[in-house]
Amino acid sequence: MKRAVLSDLIYHKIDSQKKRVVKQFSDSSDAIGYFFIDELLPLEMVSKIHAVFPKPEEMVLKKSIRQDKYVAAQMNLYNPILEEIIYAFQDNKIVELIGEICQIKEPIADEYLYAGGLSMMGHKQFLNPHLDNSHDKDRDRWRVLNLLYYVTPDWNEEYGGNLELWPDGLKKDQITVHSKFNRLVVMVTHNKSLHSVSPILHNGFRCCISNYYFSKKPVFAEDEFRVTSFRGRPENKFTDAILKMDTFLRMNLRKIFKKGIKENPHVYKK
């Protein structure tokens, strides 16, 4: 399970479906461009990746009105297989191929896994609708692509924990992308790429491997700096009002403290 072997398998799988995913991304690119690849890796490999996923108590719990999930980025604390698969997605040939599919010039992988790495969600956990923050940890590069690789066997769509895209805002129906076992989802991130993860309705854990790609330029020229900007789900009006105020306050704080009051701990400190 070396990253060179993994990256070759990933590259050839994506390349073999290039024509289909180019169309899938192009058809959705006027709003929130995305594509997905199923059966990304051989079954025995992805099953082994899932088998060594850390337990909840070995991860960081992020629980608030915004979200409720477990995350991990300090990869040397976990089974080496997990670091190998995460960095396999950062192989130059894969970064360039995905950039070509998504019409992103010169995408750059993030070795520090800022807001990336591992995530896991169990019963009743959720991630409210939000826009990802616009930059990397040093505020030098624009966040442009989000890669999500789902590795929980037999995860049915009705279990929840699915990616939701809101291309027309919260007043219109969302697009639901099933967090299916062995599925890679790639979505573009910009000032209008509102997305969420539906609440988990199952007594189990949905496990995900995440990477972000950055660029020297934003997806759209009109994109502006933003903090991670949360909203409430359409049925939660009160939560929505609180979260909009929360974003307003944090945005104004960042006008004073350009890189925040304290360093975001969600990075891989090598």
C-alpha cells in the first residue's frame, strides 16, 4: 500500500473515465461543478484502509452549532496506510489530471492538510450548509477544489452523511451525492459553492479521506476572501440567523487579524 502504487491506480481509474467526468463537471459548472468516480481502488485495498481508520477517541471532536464531526490531520499518529492514501491524491499527475478535468490552471496540493485529512461522522452528527474558507493556512493561495473519498463499506444513501450541494441556495432543493463506499467526489470551491453533509441516521460511522487543492488564482475573478461561512438548514431558521451573525462577526475580526487570532490547529505538523 505504497503511495506510488495507490496514485498509479487512482490516476488510471480517473483517466479511464475522463470523457464521462469532463461532461459531468461541465454540465454542473455553471453552479457548483462536481464529478464522482466509483470503484476507485481494488476492493481489498479500500477495505484495508477502512479497517485501520482511527477510533473516535483517537480523533478530534469538532462539535458546535455549525458542525458535529471527528477529524484528524496529524497523520503520523495513525496507521501509515492512511498517510499513504491521503498523499497519493497529491501526486502531480493526479493533481494535473483533476485540474484539467475541472478547468483549473496549475492546481497545487496541500502537504499540510489544512482542514483536510480524515473525517468521521456517527449517529446524529452533521455538517451544516457552508462555504469553505477561501485560502490556505498562510492566506497565500486560493482554495479551488475539494476531494472527498468515502471508505465505509455498505453505506446506504438512507443512512445520511451524504454530500449536499446547494447551487440555487437554501430556498431550492439540494443535490444529494451519496457517500458511497469506494467513491471519490471532486467539487469546486468558490464564493457560491454552498454545501453540507446530511445528518447521520444510522448507528455506524461514515469515514472520509479529504484533500484540498489550491491555486494562485481564485476560480472566479469576482471571488473574495471569506472565512468558513455556515448557514442553518432550511428548516432551522433560528440556527440560520445565529450562524449568519457568527459569520459576520468572524469576517470583521479577520479585517483586524488577517490570519486569525490564533493558529488553526487542523494542520499536519511534520
